[in-house]
Amino acid sequence: MSPDEHYTVDDATVGHKRPGALQIGPRKRPSGTDPLVHHGRHFGRTVHALCTVGALINNGILRMGELATEAEDTFTHEERREHRVFQVLLQMIPGLEDRLMEGTNEDVLYVSELIQKGASGARSDDTKSLKGAVLDWIASRAAIEPSTSTQCMDWSDVETKEKLRSGEMVIHGDQWPIFLYRGYYYDSEDPWAGLFRSTLLVSGYKHIFTSPSSVEKEPKATRSGNARIHGMTQVTPASIAYIATQVRFALSSSPVFTRADTTTDSERFYHSILDLFNNVDEKLEVNDLLTWWNRQVFACYSSAQRPICQNSALARIKEKRSKLKAITLNASES
């Protein structure tokens, strides 16, 4: 999922091949502020970071309009996934669907630009904020060597170092680094073990979503992090992929996050994680991962998941209520 060239509603409705919305493209910088920019920032962090919002919206309007009667199996896997992202966007922003369906082409363009501005702005701000913070964390925790190597590469090998420096060897985005794993340890026999559970990732997540101060201690009650500002109470798969991509980029020598940067290959890295999270065959592992993350980041979630203490007043109330319901049900059936 990513930004690329700009498309208007007219471009998407005159029989041209519909562009993929999930591709990176040039940013638009509308002047002024608007609530859509605010929503766009959260959308980029938690739903899709590398999305061409204009193409996403145009294709979504087509699906709700002239393509509404098309069978689902006529659309490609990528088109179906793109439309799910579009539907999440509609749910995030109150009144957006009516605004898009009733507005002019210029209105749709304006809305797209503002949401894109928010998503791109958040990504840029987070990149700058994490660049120095990540280096401080790994230096203080003496984790820089294991955190930057990959599962199948020996960074201590002189020949490997030289090939990386010269460009003869390139690390592709779908070759994941060790820092994604708890304890920076990768088990080739069980690749899910500890995956996306490293302290470095949790620190990056808290830095962006709860507050920089929450990385080493509980967040101050007087300060609102991005999660609280947007009413976010649970981790999303895309937000984990986003933080992993940002932390990985922070460990690179590249100064600017761009699609053309083949050295970091950040776009492929981000998409490869989303592909794993969206794979139905990995649903159990992904759900377990989300539960783990929610307990790390959201204290309210952890409290809500704790079992009720036996013999407590609350436990007795629930027990009594359950018995009364059973009696009532039995009476109605007899």
C-alpha cells in the first residue's frame, strides 16, 4: 500500500486503467489546517502509511458507484484489499462518505489532498523524531550490533561488510532484521517465536503513540499522546508495521524517507509485514501478537483482560446473575 502519481476523479472514470492506490506518490501541500489533516495523520499511522489517498478515494467511489453491481471475484486481491482500506477510511472520518458522494470533482480532490497531507506529515514528523531517539536507545542498551543485522547475515564477516558498503550486496525489504525479534534472536525452526516483540519496537511504539516520556516510565497524565488524542485504545496490525518501518529506517544512514531509496527498500519492508498480518493462515499468531502488544501499550486493555478474582463481590454478583438467567431460561422452555 503506498503514494504515487496524482489522479483526479475524471482520470478514474473515463476508461483508463485504474491505478493502484496503495503506492507511494508525490505529496500535496494544501495550505491551512482542516480536521481532515488531523484524521489523515492517524490514518497513515494506523491504517496505511504509504497510500495514495487520491487514487484510493477515486477507486472507492467507483466501487460504490458504477462498479457497485460487479461481483467481488471480478476484482483482484489487491483491489479488494485496497477497498477494505477505503472502507476503514470512511469509518474513521464522520460524514466523509456523504461528502465524497455528494461533492464535485474539486471537492473530492481537496479532501484527498488534505488527508494525504496529514498522512505524509505524520510520517515525516515521526521519521525525524525517531531518528535520534532510536540511536540513543540502542546505544544505552548495547544492542546496536544484533539489532541491525538480518536473520541470514553475519555482520561480523569482513567480506559481508565490504559488499554492503560497495553496494554489491543489497538487503531487500522482505529480508527482515533481527531487531524485530524479542532478545534479537531468530529461530529458523520457529520464525514466529518472538517476532515483532522486541523492546526496541515497543519503545518506538510508545514514543509515537503514547508519548516520548512513556518509553522509560508511565506517561504523564497531563500530556496526551497520539493514541489518546485519536481515541485509540487498541493496537492495529498496520500500526505495528508502521513502527517497524520507522525504526528500521532510523537505523539506516538514509536521511530522507523516499520510495526511490532502494538501499532501505522501506516500501517493500512495510508491505511484506502487512502481507503477513493479512494472511488468513496466520490469523491465530497475529491475534496472539495483537493481544501481547495491547498489554504492552494500553494499560486499560490489560486491566480489562484480567480474570475476576474468585470470591470477590464482583464475582459473586456475576455468578448470581448467571444463575438467575439460567432459571428464567429453563422456566420459559418448560
